[in-house]
Amino acid sequence: MTTTDPSAEPWDEDEYLETLEEERRAFAWVLRTEGGFSPTAALDAAIEHYPVEPADSAQRGLVFHDEAWHWALLRLYGEGYWRERPELAKPSAAYRAQAHLA
């Protein structure tokens, strides 16, 4: 999984789309495993959270500054989930394992 500095050079289109798909897959995985979402609902939520941004957008890829783990848990448990559920403060080993499968 790639976490990229959004202030860096403009995205290579292939790199951007690959990163977008990786993050969508990881986000959906968290919603399924932690939140009990169906595969279809998880994918729909991932696509909504990670829309394809125009190539000329100044903020393109800014959402990648935090891992999908974090964004998905925010959706499931809200702001401060890491205080209420400290075991979720860092990505699980299972998340790490799936995140590196292409």
C-alpha cells in the first residue's frame, strides 16, 4: 500500500489509480471484518469514500495521507475511536497481511 505526500509532484495516472484501488480494497476489508458490512455495501462505501478525483485537482490524493484502516474505523466508530477502543489504534496484523496482497 502506498502512502504518498500529496504536496509532491503530480500523480502518474497509473500510480494514482493503483493506489486508489488498494485503498478502496483495504477500506472495504475493514468495513467487512470490523463492521459486518456485506461485500457489496463495503465496496459501495469504499468507492464513495475514495472517488476518482480529477487529474488537475490540487488536492488529488490527499485522502491517502492516512491509511484506509483509520478512515474506515472513523466511519464505523467515529472520532476518537482510538481512545474508546485502544486495541484499534494501530492496524491489526490481519489488516497488514491483506493490505499487501495485490
